[in-house]
Amino acid sequence: MKLSPRTFSQVVLLLFSFIFLITGILLLVFTEQIQEAALNSLTSIASRLTIVLQQFLGNAYLLLGVLLYLIKNSKGKPLYITLTSLFIMGFINLYLIFQFNDLIFLPTIYFVFQSLLQLLIFFALIDETKKR
């Protein structure tokens, strides 16, 4: 049985799908425990509202992870569009992390991790551009 080698873009999409799946599950299941440490000064209604919003985000991440897993073997224009969309989404994520940092304390690891993911997508985009 001969296995074809995976391209860099396929590996990046597979990695992103696992990251989104794991993050989505964690946001859905453990949001309240994480929230208690970060937002203990909020009232109960505001705290519950942020928990539900983060669970919606977790649900979206689960969907995105499944979709990325399904299209990881795509080629050509669909792959290029997917990588470009992830690149734009990453910059929006960075902006939102900076905005959220004004509201509560966020560890530096969030910024570093998102920046590393942006670099991965950037290199995958360069790789796909060279193939075209």
C-alpha cells in the first residue's frame, strides 16, 4: 500500500482542524471553570452571558474544525481560498484578543500562539502560491 506524501498545506489544515476541534470542545465543556478565575468581578447575569457567548464560540470552532478536516485534501483554488480565509480570520482573532485584553487579563501565550498560527498559514499560502 503506497501512501502519497502530504503537502505542507494539508498538514497545516489538519493541524488547524485538530486545534479548532480541541478548543471548541474545551470552550463548550469547561467554560465555567475557566471563567471563574478571569471574570470573578462581574455580576451573575453578565458572567452567565459571557459563558454562553464563549460556548457559542466553541460551537463555531467545532464546526470550523470539522470543515477544515473535510477539505484538507482539496487542491487549487478551493485550498487557496481556504488558506486566505484562515489568514484573514487570524488577523481578526488577533485584533479581538487585543480588545479583550483591555477588559480582563490575558496571558501572553494567547498572543504568541495566534502569531505562530498566522506564520504557519502565511507559509502555507506562500507554498500554494509557488505551486500555482
